[in-house]
Amino acid sequence: MTEAPIRIGELASRAEVSTRTVDYYTSLGLLSPAERTSGNFRLYSPADAERIQLIKSLEMQGISLEEIAAALTNHPADVGPILERIDGDLKSLQAVVETAPAAMQGLLGVIATRVHTLIYIALQIPPDIPIL
């Protein structure tokens, strides 16, 4: 059974953000109201609370809201080529790390760890989070 749509205040409370944050994310296209009431109040899907948590996690990793919006609006069919490109980039990065001077290996290791963290976050995205 699908949960009933919720008002912005309830969404903000569930996602542990302010209503201004929900408004801002909506203005950027990161969220989209599921419907409107007869009084023109926006109603959101309860699953949007998970989407907000995902956005916050990605932001904490240093990804801009514009990049997050672009990623979340891609269609699932676009994932295959993206994963192939990431795989190639990771192989190139590993090759560079192995051949880099010792002074550079630390920095490249940090970059590689960051990339792996971002991939881990991407793989944690529940398949039922609505993509706009």
C-alpha cells in the first residue's frame, strides 16, 4: 500500500531539514510535488524524505546541487555508459597511482578513496526513489 502524500512541513520534519530547504530543492528541480490540494498546497511523496537524505549525502561529498540535479534527472537507460566510463576512469586512476612518485601517491590515494566513496553512495540509492 502506498503512503498518502504529505505536506511540506511533514516532509521537512521526516527529512530533518527546514521547509526552506524543501522549497529550495524544489526550485532547483531536485524535488517535485506529487500533487496539490484544493487549497493549492504542495503535497510530496513520503519517499522524498529518502531523496532529500541522498541529496544531503552527496552534498557532503562535495557534489554541487546542480550536478546532483543533473544526475537525478538522467533516465535509467543512461546508467550503462556512465558505469563504463567510471570503470575506465578508475582503471586509469589506479594505473597513475601505481606509477606516480611517492610524494604524489598519497594525494592520488585520497582521490581514489573519494571516488570509491561516491560510487558506494550511488550504489546505496534505493531503486524506488523517484527520479524526476
